[in-house]
Amino acid sequence: MFRLVTEVDRARHELLRTRLRDADTSASAVLRSLRGTDQERDSPLHVWALDGTGTLAGGLVGHTWATWLHVTYLWVDGRYRGAGLGSRLLAEAEHTAGAQRGCAAARVETWDFQAPGFYRAHGYRVVCEIPDYPPGITEYTLLKRLP
């Protein structure tokens, strides 16, 4: 018999993560080959754009893992949109990920009202579309092979 509990429990969370990682490593030669390498852990990748006064004008927050760049956030202040700043942020992150971290591909999730067209214009292609996530919005996952 089991008792199901719905509560936040950090110790159980860590135990579950560790057990899943061990099971996945056991089941996958690819994941086993990552263990003990620089590619095993997420490495933060941040690119910041500061205006002439040092104020944040835009930024990209992501991480690299296992030859992939994952763009988590990309934002440009409304005053600077349309001037190519977002393109520069993305290009710098892709360059850093590819040239310095050996990444071969990049991924990003974005909502329909955010920037799917921006990413498509930069060579990303939609590989997943989730309608009504959240209700009334479509989420896209896009990928790009890096040079």
C-alpha cells in the first residue's frame, strides 16, 4: 500500500533527481559518456547590453549543456527594439556557445506573442507547438544548428 503526499519537500526532490539521474545514466550510453566531463553540468551563459549610463538595455540568459545552448530569456528594452540589439545578443550567445563551449545546436521556447518570427529570421525552426499553454497562447520550441 502507498500513501501519496502532495507537498514541497526539498530532500525528496534531491533524492528523486539523483535516482532519476542514476537510472538515466545506467540506461543511456550517451549520458554515461557525459559523466565526468565539462559538458556534464549546465554552464550559465549570460550576455548583457548596457546603455551609455550603464543601465540594462537588454540581455540574454541561458546555459550550455551537452553541446547545446538553451536560451532561457532574451529581452530588449522597448526604447531599443528594432535597432538590432536582440540580434546582437543572440549572435554573441551563439558564438560563445559554439566557439568557446563546443555547442552544435541551440534551442529556445517562446510564446506566439513574443518572438517566434525573430527566431525564425535567425535560422531557428519550429519543432514543437503547444496550443493553449497557457490557455489562449501557443508555445513554440525552436531549434538551430550552430556553425
